[in-house]
Amino acid sequence: MIRIFLCATTLLFAAVPSAIAHDASRGEKVTMVYDQPLPNVPGKSMKGVLVEYAPGGTSPAHTHASSAFIYATVLEGAITSQVNGGPVTVYRAGESFSEFPGDHHAVSENASKTERARLLAVFVVDTKETNLTVYEK
């Protein structure tokens, strides 16, 4: 049942793409695929972000909007992740994790040097928030 929901959600998100600007030279492509205010939670929205990693691709260390709760699911391949100095963890296709407001994402990268990886991150965030991710320099 969850797989059917994730597949349907992914197809729905893919129907409304728009790019999020940032430096993709590290083998990462980030696309906003869904943005919907929550009718029963005034001031909050659900935003879907598709993160695609080339083989060996990485994201710089980052934080997210201070209002953001994130539920992420690996759609393809495997993602190596580390949040708030916790353990470095590899999540494979079909596995999920959460990030809480203010979390620091130190490691986010494709676990493979030969296969691509894709991740769907669903944000519950303040509707007025336009900058979902702040990358460290």
C-alpha cells in the first residue's frame, strides 16, 4: 500500500516541475515538483522536492528553512546521509527518514560511484517560505 502511495505521489509531483536554483556542479539536480498550501493548517504548505544524484554526486552541507519538517524517501539507488552529527547512514530505495526544523545535514550524497540515485523530500513548511535549503560555503 505504501509503495502504491509513493508511486502515485511521485507521478503527481512529476506533473508540476520547476527548477530550484543552486550550484549543480557536484552531480546533484534539485527540482521542486509540488507546492500546495494545506487547507486545514493555515499558513503551512506541503512542498515536494526531487533530488537526483549522478554517480558519486553530493550535496554541500546544509540546513533547511527553520519551519521545515521533512520526510524523505529514496526512490532509486542509495543515499548516504548524516544529520546533526549522528551516525552516517545509507538509505536504499524504499527506505525513508525525517529531518526536524533546524537540523544540520552534514552529509547527503549518492552512495554509489557507478549508479544514479533519486530522493523525494516532502516538506511541511511555512507557506511564505521561499528558500527551503541554505547551503554552507
